[in-house]
Amino acid sequence: MASSLTDKLSRLVKEMRGQARITEANVTDMLREVRMALLEADVALPVVRDFIARVKEKALGQEVLGSLSPGQALVGIVNQELAATMGDGVSDINLAAQPPAVILMAGLQGAGKTTTTAKLAKHLIEKRRKKVLTVSGDVYRPAAIEQLKTVTAQAGAEWFPSTPDQKPVDIGLAALDYARKHFFDVLLVDTAGRLAIDEALMLEIKALHAALNPVETLFVVDAMQGQDAVNTARAFKEALPLTGIILTKTDGDSRGGAALSVRQVTGAPIKFAGTSEKIDGLEVFDAQRHAGRILGMGDILALVEQVTAGVDMAAAQKLAAKVKSGASFDLNDFLGQIQQMKQMGGLSSLMDKLPAAMAAKAGQVDMVRAEKDIKRKEGIIHSMTPLERSKPDIIKATRKRRIATGAGVQVQEVNRMLKEFEQMQDMMKKMKGGGMMKMMKRMGGMKGMPRMPF
């Protein structure tokens, strides 16, 4: 959806350049393209009709202000209405209850409820400083209970055991009692899903909801489902008083379709979006920023947050002090820079948040190949001895052959990596004692900058 809508809008902005007013004719042309892009993304037809009507009403006859072209003004209106459709602003998780605050996770099988439960636990621990307990009420898939145990440990939360021979209501009440006695702030309850809506599923989750009286009932939906997501959301809304939505797999190709549909169908705010399969791949949903991504404007704020969260400030300061003192930049430092990039989520994750024009230019680089290149460099350094890492000058032909064999690469790969390391080492030497400005002047800005390790 994102690329399709971006392409269509970009073309229309160019076509409308030079026109003095937004007219019914150019609005109609643009909205025809927008309608097609939304329908191709599996946005529900009633949602599309309502969206188009609102944009048309706001756009017709509007004067073009300042230096904006009609195309740019229309994109602004579309951006504003996209955000309004998904729910303006940020809707935070509600924990205003006598501890433990119970959060019930609902949704179909395969939507990612279990992993999302652990992601939410990590978010509450790190961002809200809460003590979190998780429990699985999915007695139909024994693997689901074990999966929750595993991902809960990764999140740093505590897991309450359950077995397939227990009833979900009994599991939930036992976990709630344990959470009270051990002073947990939050109890996250993972529920059973089905491949499709059925009466037994709804009766079970209704009973669980009545027994636990959760402060939040979150509907977990796969953003790739499109039209099916709307039907599922409507069924769960009729059965439960949903308080929020979590979109999973928003890093897929058709992101946006479900986000536009489920908010309007359920009336419940979208609270979180799953951005990757990693345990920390969950971000608070901001409709304005998500609309910007759909329109190809990128999400620079999210990019800055991701980089800031991924950077080890202590390690960065230590390296800066080392360089300033004139100490040698070695392969351990080089490896540290590579690992910092990985902690930020990798190149593809950072690319996803760039504006479309910048991403298109950067996209000329083969991202898959670049990611593999990073892993190869890491493997080569890991194949070295501690002495070789701290004193790269001793790495001659025999050592290179041993390192290449250990890393499963050709000797040429080792030579290439060492060459890039030497370039960075030279740059670091020039930065000694505040020599960065002098170096930049000699280089004429960024021209001639040596390659980074990614």
C-alpha cells in the first residue's frame, strides 16, 4: 500500500504543478488514484468511501497558500485524514487500576498474540517500570504454553505455569491470585485463538473476560490480513468491550490497509504496532507518524528513537575518549561499531523509516547483500585471537589463511575487511586531539570519506 499510494500521489503532484487552485476536476483525478490504492491495499469499502468523501469535502475550493502547489496541498489533506481515520495522536496503555492491572490479549490463531504478549511485557518493564506476570490460557495448543514461557524469559518478565487439562477461567483466576500475593503490577493473559471465528471461541473468551474483569482488552490483528481483519475485528467487538488494538507484521508489504480499517470498524484506538519479529519489535502507535510512512514521508522521529535506543552510550563515550587520547583504534573497536549497527535493528529496519525519495536512492544498494557483508565481517573478526584483534599488524599470510578457514570465507574477504579497517583506523588517527575539522577541510566536506563497516 505504501509504495503504491506514494507513487500515485507523487505523479499527481507533478501533473498539478503550476495550477493556481484546487478544483473539482483535479480533486476528482487525485481521489480516483487514492481510491484505487486503498482498495488494492484491502481497505474495507465503507472505510474507503467515508475517507474519500471527507477529503473531497475539505479539498474543494480551498485556496493554495504560500508556496504550496495544489498537489502538495491535497497531499496535506490526505495525510491529515489518514491520521484521523487511524485515530489522531497516541493512545497509551491504561494501568489505572488496583494492582495487578489485568490485560487480556484476544485475536485469531496466527495473528502473533503470544509473541506480542511478551513484547508488551518488555515494553511495560522498560518504559513503564512495571513488574509483569504472563500466563497462557491456550489449552488447545500445548506448544503455545511453552512458547509463552520462552518469550517471557526473553522479555525479562515472570511466567505463570498452566497445563492443557485446566480450564482457561481456572488458569486466569489462579494467575490473578498469584499476581496479587506476589505484588505484580500487571498480569498479561494470552488467550486461545482459532483459524476462524466460532461460537466456542467467543463463549470461552467472554467467560474469561467476565472472571478477570481486565482493565484493557486488546485485539491483536495481523496487518497483512486486509479485508479479513475487518470481519474478525467486527466479530470480536460484538463479543468483547475492546479497549485497544495491536497491529502485528506492519513491516510487511501491505502495511496500512488493516490500520485504516480496524480503527473505524471497532472504534477502539490502535495502541501498538509490531515492527519486527524481535522481542523489542513493538512501538507505540502514532497515527500521524504512521500516515507519514504510508505517504512516503518516512518517520524520522522513529528513526532517531531507534538509533538512540540502539546506541550504547557508555561504549560510544569510551571509544571517543580512546580516539581523543591517541590510543590505537583496533579490531575490537571495529567489531563494536558493527555490533552497534546490529543493535539498531540493521540496515533494512533503518531504511524503512526514511522518506521515500531518500529510501529510493539508498535502495540502489542491495540490502540483503549488505546485511550478509556485515555478518561476514563479524565472523572474520570472531575467528581471530585476542592478540590479533588488539594488534592487527601481526596478521600476515599464514594467519589470514587460518582466519579465513575459521570464518568460512576466502582469504580475499579477510584482506578486504582489513583494508576497510585500515581506512577507518586512518580516519580515527586524524580525529585525534580535535583534528576532525582540519580533516574535513582537507577532504572538502564528506568527499573521499572512507567506507564504514556497514
